Amino acid sequence: MDKKQDALRKLGRRLTELRHRQNLTLEQLSTSSGISIQELTAIEAGETDPALTTVFHICRGLGLSPNELLPPG
């Protein structure tokens, strides 16, 4: 596995963890962030590299800063 794939999987796991901590469904996060359920699902699965604007929209939907979402290293 290369570093990019590893980073995308870590981001996906972190997003899933934070969403679950807030007891949010994908539908709820989609509504609050403006990101489609399909795209959120792909991000959580580590299957896509989200644009920076997408990350900011997700953070807004979760009420978090990007530092709280993005995994270290």
C-alpha cells in the first residue's frame, strides 16, 4: 500500500469515527455538509481523494476544525 492510499484510509476511518461519536447518519452529515451520501461513503471507505473544499464542508457539517478531522502524519 502506498502512502497516499494509507492516508486516504486513515482519513476515512477518522471521518467514520467522528460521525459515529456524534451519532450522525450519512444522510444527516450529507444534509449538514452539502456533500452527497455517495461521496461521503467513498471518503469513509478510503476510495476517493476529497478536494480541500470538500474537507472544509465536512468539517463545517461536523462542527469541527480541519485539524480535528485530518489524521496526523
